[in-house]
Amino acid sequence: MSRLQSTSIEALKTIALSAVLAIGIRQFVAEARYIPSESMLPTLEINDRLMIEKMSYRFRKPLRGDIIVFNPTDSLERQKFHDAFIKRVIGLPGETVELKDKKVYINGKSLDEDYIARKDSTEVNICRFQPDKPYLSEPVTIPKGSYLVLGDNRSNSYDSRCWGIVPYEKIIGRAAVRFWPPARMGGVEKDE
């Protein structure tokens, strides 16, 4: 075998290994995503670039306040949504969630939400596909293995109020780090 052939074979092996590693990392460890809408303002802005980590939920369940990326639920798929969503976890399995007086209540206790865009913007009747019967028009107990999610910009977020809960198996990962723009680089979550 000539030196040129040997070098070519090694180069191909390196490229193949790099491709396998890149696919494996994206599939199981982390991936980059961008923000396409205003639904998570002020926490996330349009065109922010995030690193979504996929490992932590293999060892623990999502927590209230986590910002998650998830594939469309069955309800969203029926409405012809195909792209992943990004929202904040509000209701955990077994909790009863209610929206009243423009606030979120978890098991009867008002949730302090310093991350939402406007304090008076937790409305139920923003849903364009089910305007006559939004999901949270009355108290809802979140089933085992499911999560209720809302956008931080409640007046401009198509979220659990409109289409229901997110099953655990639909969750892709947790928004961990904003890497673009440089001026806003860093973690994305705020304390509960």
C-alpha cells in the first residue's frame, strides 16, 4: 500500500470517527438550539442561541423553574406542529395547578414568578385552537410522568393553557447555557 493510500485511509477513518462522535454527542449529551419567538421574554430573546443538555434528566426529573425543550405533544401534532417547543416547567406530577386572579396557584398557594414578562399577564383565554375551553380554565391535577409548562411572556405564549401537559418522554433536554449573543452569554435559569 502506498503512503498516499495509507494517509487517505487514515483521513477517512478520522472523518468517520468525528462524524460518529458528533452524532452521538448531539443525540445523547447536548445540542444547540435557537429561540424563534417572543414566548420566553424577558428570559430568552429572539435569536438567542442555547446549549440544551440532555444528561441531567437521566438522573433526576425536571424541577419547577427548569426551562425545557420538548417535542410536540400528541395534541400539538394533531394541530400540525412539528418543531420543538421551549417553555418553563410550572406544574409537577401530582400537583394541582390553577390560574385565577392573573396568578398561578400550585396546590392552593400562589407561585412567585419573578421571571414573567408582566405580572398581570397570566390569562387563560389566549388559545387560538381551543378558545372556548382552555386547559387551565379550572384547577387541573397533573398526571404522573407529565409536566405543565408556560412561557415567561404569558400574553404571547402558546403553552399548556392551550394544549395541555407535556409527557416526560417528549422532553429533549434542559436549557443550560446561552452562548449567543456574547453580551448575554451565561446560564438561562432563575431560581424558583
